[in-house]
Amino acid sequence: MLRKEVRPLFSEMLQKSLVLAEDEAKSMGHHYVGTEHLLLALTRIPQGIAKELLIDCGLSHDVVLAKVREILERVTLYHVGDK
């Protein structure tokens, strides 16, 4: 039997998170959306519990962004050194 109402595949909050993650990836010049972009997106959702938890741990968007850039730079330098 078919349901009369169809639930969306993703919640509104998840959809917003994915859009923000894509924005983060684009702003960093990346052609993919990775976990680092999702983490950054979670720091931008105003009513998100994840944002509250991250802020409580001292992890604002700026702090997370700086750390992500630092790690990506090290990974890039490591891989460039392999060649």
C-alpha cells in the first residue's frame, strides 16, 4: 500500500548542512565535498547542536578553518615531497 505522504529523503537541517559544505568546498577551491567541509558547515548552522558543542570546545568556524587549512597544507606538502 502506498503512503499518502512522502517524507523527504533528507531533513531540512541535513540539506542545509550539505549546501553549506558545498559552499565551504567551493570557497577553498576544492572540487569535492569532504569531511572537512562538513565539519566547517556544522560550525555555520545557527541553531545546530553540533555548532553549540564545537563552540563549547573552543572550535569556532575560524578556528576550524585555520586548522583544516594547516592540515591540508601539510598533506599537500607531504604528497608533493613523494614525487
